[in-house]
Amino acid sequence: MKLYKAERNTLYAKGIEMKDYRKYDVWKLGHEITLQIYALTEEFPKEVQFGIISQMRRAAYSIPSNISEGCGRESDAEFKRFLTISRGSASELEYFTVLARDLGFLNQTSYTKVNDNVNKVKRSLNNLIQKI
């Protein structure tokens, strides 16, 4: 979100510090996972487009988008709440990767790669939540 000079000055005058989500490695990893999921689900059968494909993509992009939204909030408590939501989305995505593998939509190599990244983002979110 681009803030015009007057808006930035108003926010800073109120003592609100705007966090830049792009500086967080956990956001970068969440974005990477989203791109990975979009690429992987391109290969899924078209008949599951409005089922597992849309659910996996939504869970994936929810990870970095909630981090971004939390950065735009006024307090650390609100930021922490959005990080927790992001962690929940990562857990949801983790299940969908298991389901996609078991349905034969993901091979073991793809499953392992994406699942390793999902577990890494969950650990990173846990660490960041603990620090706040």
C-alpha cells in the first residue's frame, strides 16, 4: 500500500510505525511457496479446479497476505494475530499437500519439496510469534 506524504506524516504523528512486510524472510518464503503451489497445481486434473486446486492456492497465498496485512496494523498484538492466522493457513496447506499426494496429484519429490518449505515457514512463524 503506497501512502502519500500527508498520510505517512499523519500515521507517524500518531506514533504508528509501519512495518515493511518485504523485509521478513518468512514473508519471502510464504511468497515462494505460493508460486510453487500455483506451478504444481497447473498439472492437476482440470476437474478438481474448483476443489483442491482453489483450496491449495487460497491457503498458500493466505500465508504471505496475512503477514502483509499484519504489518499494516497498528499494534504488535494485531501483527501477532495475523501471524497466527498465517500459521493456520500453513497448517491447512500442509494437509492439502498430503491429500494431493494421496490422490496421486503430487509425486513424492514434489510433495517433499513443498512440504519441507511449509514446515520451514511454520517454524519461522512460530519463532516470530514468540519474539513479539
